[in-house]
Amino acid sequence: MPIIGDNFFTTHTLPCGLRIICAPCPTQVVYCGIAVDAGTRDELPHESGMAHFVEHMSFKGTQQRTARQIINRLESVGGDLNAYTGKEETVFYSSVLKQHLPKAIDLLLDIAFNSTFLQEEMNKEVEVVIDEIESYNDQPSELIYDEFEEICFLHHPLGRNILGEASLLRQLTSEHMRTFHKRMYRPDRMVLFVYGNVDANQVIRLAEKALLQADLSYPSYSIKPEPRVTPPLFNVDGSERIIARKKDTHQAHVIIGGRSFGGNDAKHLDLYLLNNMLGGPCMGSLLNLSLRERYGLVYTVESNATCYTDSGVWTTYFGCDSCDVKRCLRLVERELQKLVETPLSQHKLNAARRQLKGQIAISYDNYESLAISTAKRYLHYGSTQTMQELFERLDALTPKQLLETAQQIFAPQNLHVLIYL
């Protein structure tokens, strides 16, 4: 029987291991999908780009449907079907009117378990993926993030580029793809998530019916993926701290940052708050006020705290004239130094908490994003978190905790700088 948790999420695990999570949503649209515990960090060295390529090829035909039928299945009723690949998961997601939920669940489980990965389709789609890679190469403000993670996680799978390398992608065969799929797309590594005004028992019945068409019995499902290796908190491999690349771009692009906490570490919430103060989406962030409003040196300055299960990366990015790079770096370092040397006053901490709570509350109104983030949390941690629970954790933060976190993450010896000139 489905279990209703204290935070109103209903969960259930099928005999094959597939987990199901449902949550109520006050609209006639249902947001649902499949989250797979398979990402770039799970690729073997010769499989660079495989997780993302499998995502693409899952739309190119199953044992029951052609690529055209997959496209039309939900579009014909005004629904949407999409997917993305990350370092730790692949997510297929859809949005449809409530009455079309059976179509969505049937299609999602079909592409998750029954994709055929035909070689002739791979030969065409590999060029699409390579075009995607080249489009990123044309966008230095995007490319620099990928290279920075490669630097931060040097020699570790988390440093791999999600899109992979063109030369390796062209060498992959349908057999390579099926091997990866059988290893990683196991029902016990998946979560079916549904966010909408629907009955959880109906969702379970629909999933059971769809899985009758899936072959879950073959021996390959007993092949366990390689265990994930946790990197140390800080980079200890002696890699360069400051790297400059000649890119011949109109402006310089700069990232400063380093490794940070994973989702299993309670301190990642401390960094989440500090990061939002420094370079979050508000015009009043510390870095925006300094680099843009006070000195007019940049158009864009932002900071991000990316959280994986067992590690993370914190970054500040800005674009400026080449002659202003050193000055901008000094201004960033000055703001970091303040947080490292001086505890926040209670007044500033309260203001930062109030601002972040407002942003979180607004984000909860984006139902699709909320559905996906809930599924990811349940996939990786086996739990959910309500907005109120998150607010309570924010309320418990103290100036001393935040100072200690800043001293760890923002210490100069733990930071890298990557510059595109």
C-alpha cells in the first residue's frame, strides 16, 4: 500500500524496485516524469558523453513506438515531453492535462525501459549532439563553467563534461549504449514522480500496467554499477590555482571558486545562504552592488553553489573588459574577505534569511521545477523536504556557523581562478 508521509507526499515501491512518489497540486495540469540515478559521473572512461547520448536516443524509438510516435504521443493532446542529463541523474519529464496522465506514464516508462538504440538512428543523432557541443563552444560564458568543473574535479568523474567529446562519441555503438543502459537504467535506480491532483493508487496501477511491456527479468539487471567515489572537500592534487586561456572574445570571462559541500553535508545550507547574499539573483547582492552599481565594471556578476550528493562546487562568474580583470578580482576577493573575517550581525543575517525565504516561496509556485527537484531529492536521499522544514533549518543558522563555513569555502588557498581573455 502507498505510504503517506508527514509532509503529504505519498510513496510506494513496486516489487521490481521502482519507487513512486506523488504529491498534490491544485491545478488541472499534472507534472510527472522518471528520474534515473545515472549521470556523467557514472560513465566509464571510454563512455564519455554516454549518459547524455542515451537521453537523446531514448526519444528515437522503442520496441513499441517510432520516434515520430513518441513525439506525437503527448504533443497531440497539448502536452510536453522533455529531458535533461546532469552529473548524477537523467530526468525525463512531462506536463499534461489530468485526463491524459495514463498516456504520459505509459510513454515515460516505455522510453525508460524499452528504447532500442538502433545504430542507424545513432549515426544521425551523434551529429546533433556534436552540434550541441559546438554551440557551447561558441558561448564562452557557458563553456567556462564546464572547464572550471574539470579543473576543480581534476581526475575525478565529476569533472567530466556532460556532453562528452566528439571524437569519442563517434566511436560509440548501439551495443555500447545498450550496455550502459542495462547497467544504469535499473528499476531500483529510478523514481516515477507525479505532481498533480490525482489519486496515488491510480498512478500505481498505471505504472504496473505500463511495466507489463518492459523486460525486467534479464540477467543484465544484476550487473551493479561501479560505486561512486567521493572526492575530498578541497582539491589536494596540486593543480594550478590561476589559469588563463586566450579566447579572442570581446570581453574577458572570469570564474573564481572551488569545491564545496555535498547534499549529505548540513553545511551546504550555510553556503546556500552566503552564496545568495554574495551573488544571488537580486540586484542588491554584495557583488552586484560592488562591481556593477558602484564601479560600473560589469554587466553580469553572479555566484552559484552547485550541490551534488557527496560534493559540490561554488563559483562566482563575471564578464568585463580585459583591462579590468585584476580590479574586478580584487573587489570579489574583498567581499569574500569580509565574510571570512567578520561574523554577520544578527540584523544582516535576519535580512538575508528573509530575502532567501521569499525567493524559495516564489520558486515553489513553479510546479514543474518543484516536481523535478522533489524527485531528485527522493532519488538521491530517499526523503522529501517541505518549504516549512527548509525555513526551520534556515532559522537555526547562526552567525558563528556562517563564519566557519565562509572560512572553509572562501579561503584563498581553496580557490581556483579561470580566465578567458
